[in-house]
Amino acid sequence: MDAEVNRAAAETPPEPPLDPVFEIEMQLLLDAIYLKYHYDFRAYAGASLRRRLRTALERFACRTLSQLQDRLLHQPELFPPLLDYLTVQVSDLFRDPAYFRALRERVVPHLRTYPSLKVWIAGCSSGEEVYSLAILLREEGLLERTLIYATDINPQALQRAEAGVYEMDRVPGFTENHRLSGAPGSLSDYYTAAYGRALFDRSLKKHIVFCDHSLATDSVFAEVQLVSCRNVLIYFNRELQDRALGLFREALCRRGFLGIGSRESLRFSAHAEAFEEVAREDRVFRKREGA
């Protein structure tokens, strides 16, 4: 896993030298977004935000972040498209298949002991992770007694997730991931193909609640047996990571399970001692007794 992280780091383009004026403008922009639109990006990882904001400057034809801030304050219709730049919308069905195999083999046997289940998928983006978990639970005979909370801060992403429609050219990759996850059947059982797109089975959606929730500002809303929040914490600074992990710890029932991304860790978190490893390589953890 360390080798994988090192490769990923090597493939990431080097960060240009910090521009003091850009840093001031970025802080002012994030403050303005929080004050006007109530979205808090102030504790997001700086390197990632810088890259995304530089791309946004090109998209909105602004020379500086101060110009972008002025337009955002006076043209509210620009904020939804900017939100797509500030939030990461990259995922796949059954992304990192070994993670889902670990859930099948190490977590599902414990979930079977509950008469009803609640699952929280935090930072669900455009829904790929949501449908992956729903399909896995259907295959394991658990979906009918499960309620899945799928949350994100981006309303447009939530709309796309709720629609459950994906381009057909992505389906072969989805299918291979599904197979590698240890699935007993075919992914084609769960979608209908038409007009170059795949529409996922509406019966899956009956067990999913899509809702707006911010890990930066909102509180816990339910007790759950499983939290899956993958490839979200890497975009937070240490303080916000601890806040999010604290929410997951509070939401999880006694001996509940937590799954995070392959490049994420609990090692240096303030909540590290509250969890024990279930599948180390696949980043699956379990809340310790009394935590």
C-alpha cells in the first residue's frame, strides 16, 4: 500500500511556488462563499483547492480570484457551476473492488445479525458508491431491511446520483469492478440500457435517501451500522478530518463499521484509538467496545 501511495504522489504534478497574493485572495474568497452561500471550504486541503480554483479561473474567464469573488457575490447563478469545481466528482461503480470484497467477507456476516440496517455513504458524489453498496446488499440478501443515507454538499451531484443514469461507455469498467468484488451474478441484472446510457434499477432507490449534508458544518442525523466515506478525507486538512471522523464515530452504533479510501488513514487522527482494523489493506475498521 505504501508503494501505491508513493506512485500516486509521484504522478501528481508538483505544486507551483506559493503566491502570497493568491493565498490572500483564496482565503477571502472562501470566507465570502461561507458568508453568502453557507458552504465552508476553509478547512479543505490547500493544494487541492489551489489546483481547482486555478482551473475555475479559466472556466469563468477571470484573471484573479478577487475578480471571481466579485462575480460570485453579485451573480449567484455562478455559484452552482463553481461548486462542481470545488467538490470532487470522480468515482466508479465498485471502485477499488477489494474494498467491496472485504465488506462481503468481513462485514456482511456481522450485518446479518441486525434485524434492520442503516448505512451512511458520506460524500456520495454522483452516486456510484451508493449503487455499489445497494447492489452488494441486494446480492447478500440484506437490502430489503436496509436504509441507505447518501449525502453530499453538492445539490447538482445529488440530482445526478438520484437519477442513477451513467454513460454506457463506463459500464464495461463497472462490470469488471463488480466481478472482482466477488459478486455472485451479473451487473446487467441491475440496469437497463437505452440511448447510450445505463439506468439503474428503480427498486434499488426505494432503499436510498439522498440528502444534503456537510461534514464541515452539520451534525450527526442517525445511528448507523456502517459508514462508507472514501476518497473524501484526503481533501480535508487535519482539523476537518478529525471533525468528520468524530461524526462517524458518533453515528456508528456499538461495534459499527467504517470504510475509508485507499489513500486515507486513521493513524494520526484524534479518533484513531476508537477504531480497530478489520481489513488493513482495504481500509475497513470497526468501532471499539466502549468507544
